[in-house]
Amino acid sequence: MAETIFEKASRIVAERKSKRKGELDRRKAEVFAVVPRIAEIEAELDRYGIRMLNLIAMGECDENRAVSGIMAENKEYMRERERLLTIHGFDKDYLSIPPYCSKCDDSGFDGGKLCSCLQREITAAALREANLSEMLAGQTFENFKLSYYSDEYVPEYGCSPRENMEAILAECKSFAENFERIDTNLLMCGGCGLGKTFLSSAIANSLIAKDVDVLYVSCNALFPILEDMHFGREVPERAQYLVKKLNECELLILDDLGSEFVTQFTCAELFRIINNRLLSSRKMIISTNLNSDMLKNTYNERIASRVKGGFSILEFLGSDIRSIKKLEGRV
């Protein structure tokens, strides 16, 4: 059975603790071989702590007194240990390796709750499962800037690019917020550099935070994998996993449709993916530089018809905003 996201994240945290223990064991063996007295000190520290804990359990010693006793005894032993380490050329803290996370001592739990270090790993594992790169993982609704879009009215649009983006942003937020309750797919179309990838990533990040199973894949990366698998060529295990998720994930995001080399095979595969997901009521987002007419001419009538009937079309208007971002040093 495949690991869950929680299991993968927990394994990473456990491996950190195990690695730390392994390094500490190695250092102890190195030191004990040179200074046997330090091995005796370590054993005394362990025995004394266990003895005091047993007295607490039997009700023969209150907790505060036990802690005070352990700390006082430990200080004496630790001072001797530090002195011996220094005399024999070791750093005084050589046998004290700090944990990766001081809040939970690398256990993954802080006060009976998930520690923030484990929560970060869960998020990172979810992003890897969704195939989101580090750059895309930082693209959120909070980071989206409407100020990049002109507020000058354009007669042929019937609005300004900023007004158009305000409406698109609201629809994308609604899609993410009401994902479980709606029966909607999104087609984001328009020229390069208008925010299609950013907003599809923002939706993905918002839903991943809610434990929705998302897969994000670029079309120019996906279709060569499908072709290799179809013709029996060897493909990496990760690629096989992504293909398996095409029909299973709750949200599939196909980015940059039209960037791939279009053949009869890619047309057939694209129709199969779209049709299967529509029939199984599994949601999709497609982003493309192609408009509706270009989509029909580039692929075929069947694909254009399925998209027209099954997707809400968000048309991105305006000019490439990447030049503005470059001036800010953001791209």
C-alpha cells in the first residue's frame, strides 16, 4: 500500500531523529575509546534519571524534588564530562547534538499536537504529490497583485484589464473556496504573461492546504511521457505515478496546453483525459494561450466541444505583465 502524505512526512521527521541518534552513537564510541571514564559518566546519568523517575512512579518522591535532584546531580557529571572532553582535544559540546526542531525534540509532536516542523513536512509532501515546483508553491492568492494590470478602459474589451482580472480573481477564489460543492471546470485562456499559471497555482496551493488531492502538470512534459508509455518505452517511476494520478486526483491542472507538439496521438490522449474526467465528475483546470477558435483548429471539433460544454471560460486580457515584474526584480 502506498504511503499517505502524513506517513511520508512522519518518515522524514523520524529519519532526522534517527540520523541524529546515529551520529551521537558514533561520537560516543569515538570518545569512549579514548576516555573510558566518560562512558561511566553517561551510564551514571542514565541510571540516576531512571531511578528518580521510578521513585516518582511509586509515589516515593514528588516531581519537583525529582527534577531538582536530577538537575543537581547532572550538573556535577556534566562539568566533569566537559572537563575530560576538553583535556582530550574534543569540543566540550561534542556529545550534545541539538535536534533539528527544539520544540518537539524531533518527535513531530509538541504538547500532544502536531509540531510545526511536521506540519511543514506535510505541506511539502503534498506539494511534491501535486507536482508543484518550489516557485509555483509560492504563488498564492495573497501574493497576486492586481496593480500589475492597467486600469485604462479598453473599448474592445468593454472594461479595463484590471477590472477583467478582478472578476477572474473572484471566480478563482470562489472555485477554491467552494471546491467540494461546485460542479465546475475552468479554462484559462489568453496571451503569455497574464497570470494564468499564477492563478492556477494559487488555486492548487489553496486546495492542497485543505488536503485536496491535486495534480499539476505541464502539457509539454505530460504528452511525451504518455507517448513513451504507449509505445512501450521505459519511463521513470515518478512519471508512471503522475500518469496514474491523471484520472484519480480530485483536481487535475493541465498547464500551457498548446505548448506541446500536437499530433494525432496527443489529440486522442487529450480527449481521453478530458472526457474521462468529465464523465467521472472529477474537476479540471486547463490553461492555454489559445482562444476558443484556435483550440478547435489546433486540436479537433470533439475536444473543442467537450471544453465548451464542460468548462467555464476565463479570458485573460491585457499585455504581458512580466516586464513590469522584471522592473521590480521579481522575475
